[in-house]
Amino acid sequence: QALPTPSLQQAFSSRHRHFEAMFDWPLPVGSLIGLILVLVVLLVILAALSRRAILFVGTGYQLKVFGFMKTRVFNGPTVVCLNPFGYRRSQLVKATPLGRMDWLKVRDMNDGWERIERGPLLLFLGPHDEVLETGTGITMSKSEYVVVKDLVTGSLANVKGPCVWFPGPHENIVDAERSRGPFTLTLSTEGVHTAIALQEDEYLKLQDTSSGHVWIQKGKELVFPEPTWIIMGGSRKAWTLKSHQYLRLLDTTTGKVTVHRGEQTVFPGVREELLDERIMEAIELRANEYVKITDQTTGSIRVVAGTALVFLGANEILTEGEKQIAHEVDDAHAVLVKDISTGQQRLVTEKQLFIPGPSEVIEEVRAIIQLADYEAMIVRDKEGHLHFHYGDPNRKSNEPRSFFVAPYCEVVQLFWSSGLRRKNRDLCIERFDCRPQYMWNEIDCRTQDNVELVLETTFFWEVVDLAQMIRNTGNLPGDVYNQLRSQFIKHVARCTLKGFMEELHIISRNILKEDSSFYEVRGIKINSLDVTKYNCAEKRTSEVLQQIIEETTNRLNRLSQAESENEVRMFKMQGQIEQEKLNAELLEIQNKHTKTEAQVAGESEASRVAAFMKSLSPEVPKLEDRMVVWQTLRKTDALGVVSAGGASLYYTPNDVNLSIKSDK
């Protein structure tokens, strides 16, 4: 409320003094006091009325006067004079300053209209205005936008930057995440979205929900999605193809397949999907490689051989899954080919790098069969006839030793029994060894004195006539084993254990002689049959037999030891005899050498003496005197030799010509 000004108070004081001067006469005290009270009351009433009648409104303020029928406002700065009895109350309100980015949403409570007040300004509200919302304008860059919804019409619209956005009276920002389908846009805390920046190799698949229209938005582009758009799958990379790459796109509406080769960047159509789920590499074929390609629309097959770079067509697939290696046909390898259109087979033996035709399938790569001199092989043709191939050039045969197995032919396989007792027929024979070889068997038989024996035999045999063997048996080791077992049982049963031990080798020879026709019929020749080991099947009998064998062995060992000792002694005596003979010869040789040495020494001494005597003859003419001189010199030499040693020498008087005389 406005207060009375000082000038009004001064005027009131001067009037009061003038009133006192007019009535300046003596009054009774009681009357005077009553008069003063009346004057005071009047003054209070006047002051109160003056405060309601005159109001002062400063800058930045607004006086809101609430009358009995309506409300008025007065914006400062101003002085408002009012009928103190013409309104209910007044209110001094501070005006709202709005900056450049500020805004207010105001509603007129009288008619309900709403409006937006934007800065910069000093806002004075109307008499019936009410502030509903305050806020700050949203600043958006070139790549930002907001989605605005009109609350009256329900329509949505994009407001793009660069700008500062202020809402309208009935506008509000909508969260775009609720209107973009499966794709989520970047959303700030103020509701500002960032536009989708597409590079040159990126694209978006968009759908307008209001019309159902779908299209591809390619880069390079800054995309501001409209409120009714749905981004299907988000931003995607286009396919960049190199020169050796390609891809196939399937139109899901029409089923049409299109092929795109590099070098290029491929953007799909609206209804197109990647058929092979990846970028395909062209098939690089070298000189020895090829592929078979099937056209699924016609079923036709084509063969592409290297060198080449193969791109599949729209409806083509690889028949065999991947590229194949061509087969080298040379002297050691051939190819068995089947034509699936006719079912016929052929064997390709011409030297080449073989690549099958569209309707041909390689059944097998066959290596040449080369037989050694001791090998043989049997081939059965499509009519069932057997052809015998031998490696030995001396064998009479029209079949070559090196050959390829022809179409519809097969190598004959025989399954022979294996093991010492030939129980399992699991030994597969394709190449027959015609060299002599051993066969080991283990046979049970019983002697006449009811001793059960287990024999181990060695059978040395060889194939003589392969064709006859094939005609008469399919399991040669099994037949031979059973025949040998039967013969040994028969012959061993005729003798006792002792007789068996003594006639073991005779029994083997008899069996071999008796069964010669059995082996000749089967085309084999038996070189020898030996029993290499035998033992008793029963443990107790085997122990007794072992004792007999040990005793026999010990006896033989003792005999052998005695013979060895005699031989040692005889050899020792012979050595001594030879030694004595050598000693006698040695003594004889030593005697001869001694005589020879003595003779040489005597001759030397004689020559020395003769020379001495001859040289002394002029001075000593007599021979006897020269002899005395010689002997004296020899004695002197002997004494010199003895004196030079450490021995003691004793002489007799005769030796030194010493005489003892006594002079009287």
C-alpha cells in the first residue's frame, strides 16, 4: 500500500496550529480534553483514508486493486488516487523480468486463453493472468532438432536447428524414443535429438507409419527423422565390393535375385536382403582346378576350368560344394569315370590333366598295379572270368604284370584263416606271394598210452599253380591245418610217448609223403614239415615229461662235459709235447751258436797271439820266452779286471810264484 507523503503531513500540522489560534480562549479543562480526543480521532480517520486513497507505485512494481466487481492493475512508476471506499484491497506485486532465453506460459483466468511471453522484457501480468510454467528456450545446433506436439490438434512436427526454440501456448516436447520403433535416437536431458549423420557408405531403411511407404535413405546425408517415421534396424553399412567380390540380393516381394560385382558400393533395395548372408569371394581357379555349377532354374550343369575367376549367377550353386582338383592321368594313375546320364563307366588312361564333363562323376582314381617277380594277382571281369597276372616273366600268361583294373572288374580277395590254430578267417589276401614261406601251426593229439600232446609244427611251402589253388580251395591255410591235424592225430595215436619221442622226425616224414597228393591238388608244394616243439597238455604229465627231459639233458650235459675235459687234457698234453719239441730245437740252436761264438773267439785270440808273437820275435827270439811274456800280460789283465770290481780274490803261492824263505 502507498503511504502519505511528507508534504501532506506538513499541511496538516499548519492547519492544526491555525485552529489552535482561532480558538485561543480559556475553556474548562474537561471540555478541552474532550475536544482534544475528538480531534485525535478525526486525525486518525483522515490518515487511514489518505492511505487507501493515494498510493505510490515504484519502478518494477505493479499495483493490483481488487474492487467489488472487477480487478484493475496499475504498472509503475505512478501515483494512483483511489476512492478509499470503492475497492476491497490492493496488492503491490513485483514485475517479472525475462532474459533473452526466458519464457513464461500465462493463462487468463477470466476467459481461459493461454499465451507465451518471451524475453527480453519486464513482464506485467494482466488483472486475471496466472503463470502456469516457466522455462528457458532450447538452443539447437545445425545437427539437432526437437519433436514438438500440438496438444490441441495432436499433430507432431520437427523443429530443426540452428535456432532457439520457444514453445507455443499448446506445444510440448515429445520423447522420440516412443515414436521411432526399434531404433533409439540420441536424446539429451532437454529433449534435444541429434540428427543421424550418414556417411557415403551408410544407409537407413525408413518407413512412414502414416502412409506405410518404405524407402532407403543413402548417405552422404544429415537425416532428421520425422515424427511418423520408423527407422528399421538402425544405420547400416553398404557393401563395398572389391574386384574379386560379389553379392546376391533377394527381393522378398518378387523372389528375384540380382547379382552385383565389384568394384562398387552396393545399397540394397527396399525389399532386398542378402541371399548368402555374406559377401561372396569369386572362385579363383588355378590351372589344375575346376568347378561344377548348377543352374537351379533349369537344372543344367556347366564346368569351368582354370585359370579363371568365377562369379556365380543369380540362381547358381556349386554342385560339389567347392572347387575340385583336376586329376593327373599318367603312367602310374588312371581315372574311373561314370556318366550319370547313361550309367556307363570308362577308364581314362590317356596322359592328361583330366577334368570331368557336366554329367560325369569321378568314381575312383586307380593306381597302376605293378607286380614283383614273386607276386601274382587275380582279376575277375564283369562276366565272372578270372584273369591271372604274374610278376614272373617265366610264367606263361597272356596278362601283363603292370596293369590298371578295367571298369566293371575287381581284384579277387581271399580270406584265409590266421593264428596258430587257424580259428579266425580274417587274413585278406590280394597279392599272392609265390615265394617259399613258412606256416606255423599248433596241433592237439593223443598217444597210444593216452598222453595228450600239444605239437608246434613248421610247414615250409610254396604256391606252384595259382589257378589250381583258386579252383580247389578258398582257405588254403585252413585246409592245410585241418589235414595236418588229422594226420598227426592218426600217426601219434599209433605210438607211445617214448616211441613218439624217438620217432618224431620219422612221423613227420611219413605224414609229408602220404599227403603229397592233397597238396598237389591245391597247387602247392611242400618242402619240409618239422615238429619244432611239443609238450603235454596235462600239467602232471608235463611235469614228468619235463623231469625226463631234464634227466636226459643232464646226462647229455655230463657226457658233453666229460668229453670236453678229455679234449682239454689231450689238447694240454699236445701242447706240452709241442713245447718240449720246441725246447729241444732251441737247445740245439743255442749249442750251435755257442760253438760258433767260441770258434770265432778262439780264432780271434789265436790271431792276436800270433800277431803278438810275431811282433815280439825280433826282441825275444825264443818262443818259450815270448810265451812267458804273454802269460804275464794275461795275468796282469786278469788282475786289473778283478781289482776294478768289488770281489775278493785269493791266490795260492803257485798262482803268484810266491815262496817263503827263512834266513837264519
